[in-house]
Amino acid sequence: MIDPRTDVSITSDGNLLFDKAVKDNVETVWHRHEAQQPQCGFCDMGLSCRICIMGPCRVDPFGQGPQTGVCGADADIIVARNLCRMIAAGAASHSDHGRDLVEVLEAVSKGEAPGYKIRSEEKLRRVAREYGIQTEGKDVLTVAGELADAMMEDYGMRRKSVTLVNRAPEKRRKVWEKAGITPRGIDRETSEMMHRTHMGVDNDWVSLLTQGLRNALSDGWGGSMIATEVSDILFGVPAPKPTMVNAGVLKKGQVNIVVHGHNPVVSEMVSKACISEEMLALAKAKGAAGINLVGVCCTGNELLMRRGIAMAGNHLMTELILSTGAVDMMIVDYQCIMPSIGKAAACYHTKMISTSDKARFPGMEHHEFHPDNAEEKAKTLVKAAIENFGNRKQVYIPVAPQEAVGGFSIETILGALGGTPAPLIDAIKAGKIRGAVGVVGCNNPKIKHDYGHVTLIKKLIENDILVVDTGCVSVASAKAGFKVPSAIEMAGPGLKEICGALGIPPVLHLGSCVDNVRILVLVSALADALGVDISDLPVAGSAPEWYSEKAVTIGVYCVASGITTHLGPMPPVTGSMNVVKLLTEGLNDVVGATFGVEPDPEKAAVFLIRVIEKKRKALGLDSRTV
Ligand code: BF8
Ligand code: SF4
């Protein structure tokens, strides 16, 4: 059994709430991870296959046992197929999330989504024009309907390429064309990936992985990009806002509602209901000083970006914040919601609510949200949370919240720079900012909670590297204090000077995981301004604590877009040295970027700094030896 005195996290709220959970006999992700030891070595190496029921099969990595599955698939084929199915699942998750937003956009255009509206007409018209829609003289709802239709086409098979690949620099599009990986339809690529990995279809590991790249690009420049753009259109383009983070954002005297998941379609309506006069009056009548809406995981990031709503924690905090006993209701949509949390909540008074027709959980009440009923449903749920406030027993909120600034969309970053990336490019050319790294992704109980993120980011900013982050990393870095303007004191002299002049922190919060596409848009703008390809830029990516299939897809679309990417945990590919070599070396010849795997964040920082300094040298800029 894990000793409760052993730190599971580098954060004090993580450790204190873990101890509280243990005291309350709440089983956590760390307990279940320990109970799974030793985890299967074949699966860990990607060498097991259960694609068909002639199997399950496994290949012996030591050459003693079978070297093929029943069908004859060898290690290379099995490893490649498994990885490709992870890519397909990740692409499907992000892109289906995007589809839900397109459906809301369509419903808004038809007047069938009370409560939702177009919050950024400017962005709506701008994106519509990118889709070739004539917008002049048309009213906003007509444009919204036409854009929703055009985006739906991107999901299908009528197009030669998804529309938003046109945002990539021309040189990059040529790279994709040459490699045959320009994504056609969003659903098409995922569907084809699943087809190719069926028994007896594509049995060439190179060909499989090539489709893996195309599938991931259909997410990055397709489904995820649509998700972000439509969210901005419906809920507003984010702008920097002050906020608070960690478990201390829960409030003793107020009704605490936590939203968890990914899609802002539900959480935005809940947020609206929480500030209604009617609900606030009801809360007062029930003895609460107010209604405190906070987020966890990516739906929290969406609210933080646009509304400055506080963030209680990231992936590994989702069970722990329930052990505060202060959560009156948790409302979930989908993705990264551990099926355990209904059980954890049962130890307290917390009401657990699921809202998506495609995501149900044990121990939760199901209240399905659709565009036509979301506004009403949200009010009903907030009311139920208020009613539940009086059922609280002991409350334990062990920390004070930490300040942070979030909400950096590309529009606001470029706006702060005077409408062009030129000042950022000048700072990079002058060597004050050496380059930039997007640090993204999850938590994973295999790594001490937040250790990878915080250690890596600290090293990067000390070395004058600007960090942009998304997803669960963004909570870790905010909790560590990297997201207040005074955090420039932790930065190297050049980064300190530039961020100080702009009044921004050295780590910029770009949003949720689908918002990684904001990074693609930013690097495209930088590459265009310099007249180079993305792979020439002194930039890199990193996922120090990743766990999910979505993170695999993000990593692959970043690399396929020319961004060398570091992974903390090793993906399940070591069963095939051919696949490992392709991912870590061979891809350089195809897309100008590769993966690097390094679990130690201190060493990972050196790897990333070297990538950046090498790119600087190739661009003819001054470069340091590390
Ligand atoms: O999409 S970073 S643990 S919450 S997968 Fe999940 Fe990973 Fe968090 Fe958001 Ni992204
Ligand atoms: Fe075994 Fe081949 Fe079936 Fe996989 S596809 S389970 S390797 S027989």
C-alpha cells in the first residue's frame, strides 16, 4: 500500500488532499496504479495484439518465443498498428468534440439553440471567408449556417484536403504533398486508419505510420482547429484575464460547482446560470454567500481562457478535490473523466452529473444536454447544487489560491505585439528570446504529479525560452507561480526584458488541449513572416507527463507540422526498433522533425535547448553550445 506520508505530488494541495483521501478511505488513481504492478511488459512495448480473435497474440522481445502473431504479423506490424490505433482514437476524440460545436453553430443559425449566440462576429466572418464563403451583405446567422455546412463537409469525403490546411506555410503544404500526407476529410482519415489496421489490410509498417501522420494532421489542421475556432465564435475570442488556481479556489461559504471534461458547450451554459440573479438569490436564501463555479481539466481551461474562471486542478487532482468535502456538484461532459470519481464522490455529499449522450459514468446522475435544452438544464442543475449546499459535512480546503493570468489567444498575442509577429521575431533574432516551446499534455501517475511540467518549464524560462502551455500543464505551471507578471524574475535576462516590456508572464496560457492548434497558427505566422518553413523555426514541443491517446495524436501532428517534440513517458513502441528509429530519426527526412523521449525533465530541457540552438544556427542566428 502507498504510504500516505509519501508525496505523490510536488504540490501541497495534491499531497494534503491525498492524505485526506486516504484518511477517508477514498481509493485514488495512485492506489489503482500500484495495484496494477507489474504492468504487462508486452503491452508496454506495443508487442501484444488483440485486433482479432485468432489472437490475442504477443511477440517475444527476447527472440525465444513466437516472433509473429497467429496471422503472421511481426513486431514491426503489431507495434505500428497499435500506435496507429492510438492516433485514430485521439483524432476521433478531438474531432468529435469539434463536430459537437459545429452542430451547436448550425442550431444557433436556425434559432434552435436558446442561450447560445455568436459572440465573435468578426471571427465568424473571418473564418467563413477562409472557407470561401461570401460574407458581405449577409446577416450573421446566414453566415453561421453556411460556415457550419462548410465545416461539416470537412468531416466527409468530398474535399481533396481539409480547408484549414491553407493556414500552413506553403513550404509545409509542399512537404505534406510530397509525403502524401495532406489530410483529406477528418472522419475519412480516422476511418481509413481503422480500416488499414484491421487484420489483413495494411501490413507495411512504414505505410501504416504514414497514414498515422495524415490522420493526426486531420485532427490538428481539421477537427481540433474547428473545435477551437467555433468555440471562439460561439463563446468569444480569449483575452488575458486574471484568475486563481489550485484547490484553494473552492470556497467554504459558497455553493461550489466544479465542471470537468472538455467541451465548453455545457460549461458555458452552467457558467451563465451561475451568475443569474435568480440563482444567486436562491443561494442566499439557502445560507450561501454566493455560487462559486470552478473548473478542472480542459473544460476548466476553456472557461478560464474566456471568463477568467478559477481552476481547481488538473487531471490527477480531479479525485482529490472531491475529498475537500466542499464540492456541492460536479458536472462532467467527456474525456479524461476517470470512471472512479462517482465512487469517490459517494464518500461525501457531492452530486455527480453526466451530461453527454456519449459519456456515462458509474455513480452519476445523467442529465443530457442538447443545444435546445442546455440553458434550461443548466439552471436546473445549478438549482440542485444550491439545494445540496446544506448537506455538507466537514470541509477541508488546505491551501490558499495562487494568482495567475490566462487567456492568450493568438489574436491577443499578436494584438499585444502591435498586430504583427515582428517584435517577437526581432527578440528571437537578437537572441533575447532564444526560441519557444509549447509544453502540453496530461498528468500520469507514473510520474510525481506536476514534477515533469514544473521542472522542465523552470529550466526553459531560465534559459530565455518563451513557454506557451495548454491542457493540464497549464494548471501545473500556474500553481507554480509562472503565470504572474512577476514570474519574469525566474526567467533569464533576455526573456525577462522582453516579457517585462510587454507586461506578460514568461509562460503564456493558450488554452485547452484542442487549443494546441493555436500553437500551429502562431508558428505558421512566424514562419510566414520569416519566409521559412515551420521546421526551420527555433521552436519545439513537449509533453512531459502525457497519458492519453489524444496526446499521441497531438504529438504526431506537431511533428508532422515540423515541430520536434519531446515525450516524457515512452510510448508503447520499443518492441520495434524500426518504428523507434523512424519516429526518432527517420521522420526528419520526411517532415523535418522527430520525437525525442526523455523521462527526466532536467535532461529533457537540455534536449529541447539543443534543438532550439541548432535551429538558430541553421537560420544564421547566434547560437550557444549546451
Ligand atoms: O485534453 S491534458 S489529461 S484533460 S488529454 Fe486530459 Fe491530458 Fe489533461 Fe484535456 Ni488533454
Ligand atoms: Fe493475432 Fe494477427 Fe489477430 Fe493480432 S491480428 S490478434 S496478431 S492473429
